[in-house]
Amino acid sequence: MKNLIFFMLFVLPIFAFAQHLNQKATDPKKNNEMLVGNCNREGFVGLNCNFDSTFRAEYAVYHADETTLKKLHHKMKGIKVIVVMATWCGDSKDRVPRFYKVMDQINFNYKKLILISVDRSKKAPGTVVETLNIEKVPTFIFYRKNIEIGRIIEVPVDLFEKDMLKILSK
């Protein structure tokens, strides 16, 4: 069973990435572009929903706690992450850049990250999002040995990196 879950969460999406990365759709509420499906940071560039400029601004102003980053760096071995976000979502515009800032500062291997952007109904056809029980975005799910060890849902309790450290210290 563990192998099947691993395959569904981390092997199968690799094939989907190659074919359907950074797909755009029109947000029916705001009538602007949004990403739907498997994506990466490069997909944010040029979206007419203001996600890219907000991403760059939020990334620039976020200052992670250095002491926590050092501890976190040592805990990341063998960790895989799934991020479910939405380019139309204000919380995603705030939290996803902070996540990337932390991950960049600890030299995270992005081959161990699956980034899924959902539509307003929190769906992303062709992805594993339907199996993840997502209620709010963004949701950051952490895995060790292909077993979920914790989530940050929408807003961290403390600083992003401190919440991650708590999860990875389990």
C-alpha cells in the first residue's frame, strides 16, 4: 500500500509535469489568468492576476529566522513536500513566497516538491489533489518515508520556518 501511495504522490506526477506544467485557465470570478494543475515557480511569471508581482514583493520582504533555518536545514533529509495553492488566493499570495524563501535559504532540492495550483472549487484535473483532502489553500504537506508527517494549512501558527521545524522534529 505504501508503494502505491508513493507512486501516486511522487512518481505519477513526474509524468504529468512533463505534459501539463503551468497550464493557465480563466478565473470566472475575476476574469483573469490563473494556474491550474501541476506547476512550478516559473509559471507565476507574467500572470495577469498579479501573482508574480505579489510573489516577488513578498519574497523580498520576508526575513526568516536564521537560527531556525540552520536547524531546519538538517531536518530536511528525506523530506518530500506537496504544496496545494491557488493563484487567485490572497493567502497563497502571502504564504507561497515565504515558503519558497525558506526553502531557497536551506537549499531544498525542488525535485522533492510537487506544486499544484487549484481552481476556485479546489480542483486540479490530472493531479493527485483530489486524494489529499484539501479544504483551504495554501496547504503545505510534508512527507517522510512517503508518510505524511504534518501540514501547514493556510496560515502558520508561528513563523513559517518554525512551524516546519516542529513538523519535521516529530
